[in-house]
Amino acid sequence: MAATIIDGKALAAKLKENVSMEAQTLPRKPGLAVVLVGDDPASRVYVTSKRKDCDECGFYSEEYALPASTAQKELLDLVDGLNGREDIDGILVQLPLPKGLDEKEVLLAIDPAKDVDCFHPFNVGKLVIGEPVFQPCTPGGVMEMLKEYGIDPAGKRCVVLGRSNIVGKPMGMLLLHANGTVVTCHSKTPDMAELAASADILVSAVGKTGLVTGDMVKEGAVVIDVAMNRNESGKLCGDVCYGEAAAKASYITPVPGGVGPMTRAMLMKNTLTAAKLHQGL
Ligand code: GUN
């Protein structure tokens, strides 16, 4: 039977609509500050879309585009200023930062109550103990997709490919909290293909085109492709060989139109959560 395509674009639009309706009930608009350092073209595209999302949701937004030559102290001072602003509920510093800047120190400088990316060690810790304030955007978006399509990770074997702080690690944690049995594979895993082929829910977040071939997908598995790669002809694609995987999967996410829009929608949801917290709601 053909796989059901998980429509991230449609679900993200629905999520943003709900966020926008709730935002209208607040005494003050949620406010998001996005900081971009340097001129990475992919980051530029992401930042522009975040601004558009804020407009759609009726949020106040500010964008800071700083040159790659920005000093660490300058960036920390900017974050510090934003931490103190009453009209700014969320602060997002787009990663990766240019060489020479200390990413860890910058993330640590963001007020945890404004950490809508859920990257601050305080929020990561809260997530690990099962008391999250914010949902990490990409893994949180994946969990929303599973919920929407009635896929319950409880008792399922969940295999996550990739162990980044942004996706792989928090993804495993959310699946674990949802009572999945989680295996995280990485560059030093010798039997990744076999482990992937044993998954009921397979999440790939490596960033390597063609990584997940059809033989790595179990019949009836749910396949979530988090990656956003460019192939030789510049076309956007994920880690998964889509046709081969779709022939065996029960559910599959496309790239584009899968996880990407959900990440953005979750950022809006987190900014709304932050605004409610800051307004004592
Ligand atoms: N770079 C790639 N993904 C993300 C993200 O979700 N947040 C931030 N701040 N930077 C990123």
C-alpha cells in the first residue's frame, strides 16, 4: 500500500492559525528578536521566513543583521539589551555563528525565559527531566506531526540518525518521554543500516543526501526526514531516498513541505508561550 504523505505545510499553517488566534487575546503582542551574524545564504533565507511567520501570527518582530566581523562582546551586549526589553519575549540567534564567535557563550547569555529555540542548558535540562518550558522547534514539530497523524511512539522502536544538539539529541528525548524505545545512531555506529531497518519510527537528521535507502526502511515504518540538503543540481532534498522509502513506509514526510514548515511553526508557538509567561498568563 502506498505511504501516506505527512503534510507538514498544511499542519504548520493550522498551528500558526491557532497561535495567531491566541496571540490576539493577549494584552500585549508577542515579540521576537532574530539575530543573524554574517552572510550565510541559507541562514538569510531562514531569518527572512521567520520574519514572515511573525507577521502572519500578528507578532512584533525585530531583526538584527550583523557583519561576520562582529566581536563577541558586541553580540553579548546585544543579547543583554534584548534580555532587558519588555516588548521582546523571544530571542533567537541564528546558528551557526561565523568562525571566531563563541556559540556556547552566546546561547548561555540568552535569558532562559526568552530562549524560544530551547538551546540554553537550563531549558535543555528541563527537557531532559520531563519538565519542558519550551519544545525544541524541530523535534517538537516532528512530535506534532506524529500526533496529528495518530502515530503513538509508545512501545515502538524509534531510531534517530544523527546526534546534534539541535535535532538528534532532543528528538531522542521527546520520543523517550512519549514512551518510545530510542536508539540514536551517529558517525561511529557500525551497524546503522541494520538498526534503521529495525525501526517502527525512523527519524533521519544527518544532512547527507541519499543516506537512507529503501533497504533501511522496515515494511510499514514511519519515516521522518529532517534534513535539508541540496543535491548536485541545487534542488532541496532530505537524507531519505524518497521513492524507495515511500514504497515501504506507512507514513513519510516530503522534503520540502515536511518538517521544515513545522520547525518554523513551533518557533511561533514557543514565542507565544514566552509571551504568556512574561505576561503572567
Ligand atoms: N540553525 C539551524 N536550525 C536552527 C534553529 O532551529 N535555530 C537557530 N537559532 N539556528 C538554527
